[in-house]
Amino acid sequence: MKVLTLASTAVITSTLGGSLLLTPVHHEAAMATPGLTSLPLTGSATSILRIKHPIEAEAIPAPIQIYEQYVAPPAPVVAARAIAPAGYVTIAVPIYRQTRALNCETGALQMGLAAYGHYYSQDALFAYEHPDLRRAVVGANGTVSQWGDPYTNFVGSVNGSETALSGYGVYYPVILSIARSHGLPNAYGGEGFSPATIYAELAAHHPVEVWVEARWSRPRLGTWTAWDGRRIRYSLAEHAVTLSGVSATSVRVNDPQFGTQYWVSKSTFETVWRDFGNMAVIFR
């Protein structure tokens, strides 16, 4: 959920080590013309980096914010097209970049609300997340043993750092509550959704906010105990994006981390989404 600079959109067509393809952003109408058999033409291929949290590298004595450092890929050589065997559905969801270091969940919410004509600033929406600014309690091995409850409040400072354990994020109940009170009373959310449910909602032109990991990385997962006693599953690359389209093989992502839009394969999406228990908020 870090704020990085990355222009244009992309298509991620393979699994986690796959290719990242860049192209200008297009705001499509709600559904593509029937009979189309491929996704929009993309630019040239570049590599996508796997992002590791430093607790995975035991030789590193102090935290390094690896996934905050965007490294430009080598100059592209070959243009490519992501082929979909069937037509695809896209939803007219505005693309917004998050305005704070850690408010990706709010940026994704802002996009979901705007798709229905409800326009709010991220700061106005974040005011309802009531951040718990108490610092994390860190165990001997550098993992978090106790912190706030993201199911009830934003944990830490929205301008903080996950790797420095000065800020984290917020989970679906808070985002769902704000969505319902800001124009979408029929929104629903939770954990344990099946991929088929998400794809069906997208096909019905309902944007979906999902909890994944920044840049589709797979850092080590852990759990901490919240002040209220709840066990919290966490990743220090916790991130939220808004899905705005679906094809036979991919989902389209509005990513507030970069302010970009791209396609990612369903296999990659489902793998990374599973790390947060298939958590989602459906905007409708």
C-alpha cells in the first residue's frame, strides 16, 4: 500500500513471476463490444519484481523498506497482447492515486463510490476510520506481537510505515460501513468469498474492493493480538485495490498505490487474495 510513482497501466498475464505490460489508461464503457476476443493492446514487456519483507532475509540486521523502492525495468523489446478466449466486461471506475502513505483502502473506497457518482476526498472518508495511534509491540524476532484492531479502526498512522511499524491499515468492516453511509446502502462485504462470487459481481458491473499485497508480492504472513484480544492476520505489504473488470482469464485492477489500471491473471489474483482470507467489499 505504499505510494510509488508509476505511470500508465499494465497487464499482468502470468503467475507471480510473470510479465508486466504497460499501456496508456483508457476509461472504457461499462461493457466491451460483444465478440471481442482479446484484451486491450498493451505496450512492451517488462519484468515484475517479487517484493520481500526483510524478515525473510535473516542476514539483514535491520528493516529495509524493499517494496517502497520502485526499480525501473530494462528497456522493453517486444510488444505483446494478452489474449482472452471470451469477451470481457469493464466498469467505468475513475482511477485515483492514494494521497497518504498508507491509505490505499480509502483510495480504493473513493474509486468505488465515484463509480456511482458519489465523490468524496480521501481525507473526508478517512475521518471515519478513527485511527488507533498506539505503537506496535514487537517480539524478539522482529514480528508484531500486539497492535490495534483493523476490523474496528485504522491501525497506526496513515502517514507511517509498515516496515517501521508506525502504521498499518484497516479491514473490510470499517470500509463497508463508510460505503453504506456515503451513498451505497446495498454494499456488502466480508471474508471467505469465492472467486466465482467476485467474478459474477464484476460481470454485473459492480466494482469490488479486495485486500491483497502490494505489487502482488508474497511476504511472510503473521498474526498479532489486538488490544481487544482479537487475533489479526497480517502482512507488512498489506494493500487494497478496486477491481473494475473481468475476462475469462483476468481481472482489471484500479491500483491506488500507483494511480494506474492494469489486468492481472486470475491465478495471481486468487493466490494473493487468499492471504487475507478472500476479504472484499462489493460496491452496489
